[in-house]
Amino acid sequence: MTTVISVENRKGGVGKTTTAVTLAVRTAQKIAPEKVLLICVDPQGDAARALGLDPGGRCLSQLLREEASYGDVIMSADLAANGGPSRPNLYYLPASNRLFAALTTIQEDVVAMREIANKMTPQERKRKGLDEIDDLTARVLNILQPLKSTKNGPKYIFIDCPPSLGPMQMAIHKFADYAIVPVEPGDQDLAMTVQHTTEIAEDLKHGAKMKLLAVLPTNVQPQLNLHTAMLSQIRKVYEPQRALVTYIPRRTAIQQGPSLGGLVIFDHEPDSDAAKAYDVLSERVLAVGGR
Ligand SMILES: Nc1ncnc2c1ncn2[C@@H]1O[C@H](COP(=O)(O)OP(=O)(O)OP(=O)(O)O)[C@@H](O)[C@H]1O
Ligand SMILES: [Mg+2]
């Protein structure tokens, strides 16, 4: 069985990409030779750089437009051949700025089909197969679901989300089993994070299945009073929901990782406090999805 974990928060720059990439790499190390897939649904495509990969024009939009097969778009994230870290069981499905154009086309197609169907009698609709028109959520899910059910497919799928999932939100919240929500210690960040986790709970009432696994304070400087104060506020809100697993301290090495050719903290500072904290989080992931 595949476990899908979406890393998301409507607040930008809080460590979503860093967390998705670091967890994907760590999980792949721990469950080898079973596979891990990281899906990018962010048109910024930052996860590619964080993994040291060049997607070379590959984009999830090609799957949504049915222009390419899964094998054409999914790439290996193994850097061993170029002298980088060995990640033989880690795979990456990239996104680019073509993603939203593809979603807009699908949305327009759904509207056009509905307009045509509305002009027909129920019998005509049935005859032409237009009595049930898939909405955008269903169409995105149709593309994503096979990634879970493929033989020899990934045991874990991580999703790196943009600040706004826009029209993909319900599809992602139906596709994913769990959410990890990174948050930086700031007033605005906590308010937006509470909004975000409230929305996850709302979607759960409306047909989604994704549950909150962890709220993850990132980029934390425990020596700052502001950060310890914010941490205790985050604790107050999320400890009762058992969503606070650990926090990630600020570490320059994390920031440098992408420019060093796609290193994560486990590659160049495996004994640091930040690596240990990400390891604690990865154990939480393995606790829900199995090894
Ligand atoms: N623990 C940390 N220590 C130091 N720097 C960090 C840490 N976590 C994240 N960063 C840095 O903070 C910046 C933002 O992180 P990241 O890109 O992961 O955020 P994001 O939430 O994905 O952003 P966006 O909303 O734009 O997608 C990056 O430069 C990253 O290297
Ligand atoms: Mg990002």
C-alpha cells in the first residue's frame, strides 16, 4: 500500500520544499529498495533544484493533458552518476509554470462540456456519455491515482505544494493520506497556519481523506525570545491534536543545500540538530505508513 503525504501551508517560504525533499530523501534511505516518489505541484518547481535535478521540460501538465506517459515524466533522482549522493530508489515528478495553464484548460473544458450537456435531453446526454461529466478534481485524481496502484510502484509519495493549491486543492486532499504543515515562528505565520489546518479539517468533512499528521515549526532559532514565545503558542494550539512532533532549528547548511548540487542536511551535516529533528519526523512518517 502507498502512503501519500502532502507538505503544505498557504504561507509562503516556510520550508515546504525543504521538508518535502528532505523527508523524501530520508524515507528512501530507510525503506530501500522500496521506492519513494516526490511529486511537485508547485509551478515554481523549486524541488528540482533542491534535489539537484534538471527536469528538462518534464511537467505534470503533460500527464494532465495526456501528452506523455508516466515513464516520460517521472525521472530518477539518483545523483550517483554525476558524483552526487546515491538515491537509487527515489523518483521525481516535476512541475513547471505550464501547470496552471493545463489546469485552466481542463477547467474550461469541464465548463464547455457542461454547457453542451445542459442543452440536451437526459436521453441524449446518456447516449453521448455526457450524463456524468468529471470535474477538475476527478480529472486530476484520475491522473494521480494510478501512481498508487502500480505494481512495484512507490511505497511513499510526498507532495511539494505551492502556497496556494488553487483548483487542485480538493484533488490533493483526496489523494493524500496525511498532511505535514511547516510553519515559521511568526505571528502572521501562526494565524495563516491555523487557517490552513482548519481548511484541512473542513475538506475532511467534504469528501477529502487527508488528515493532519504534523505541524512542523521550521527555521527555528531557540535562542530568540520571539521564537520560544511563538513555539509555545504553536504548542498550545497543536499539542492537544497530537500534531507537534518536533521542530527544525535554523541551519545554514539547509539553505546551502540546493546550491551545492541538491544536498539535503543528511548528506552534509548528518549529525546536526536539524538532521536529527528531520529524522524524528521521518520516524513519525514511517510509523503511519510502515517500513
Ligand atoms: N531549517 C532551516 N534552516 C535554514 N534555512 C531554511 C530552513 N528551512 C528552510 N530554509 C530556507 O528557507 C527558504 C524557504 O524554504 P522553502 O523553499 O523550503 O520554503 P517553501 O515553503 O517551500 O517556499 P514557497 O512557499 O515559496 O514554496 C529556503 O531558502 C530554505 O533553504
Ligand atoms: Mg516551495
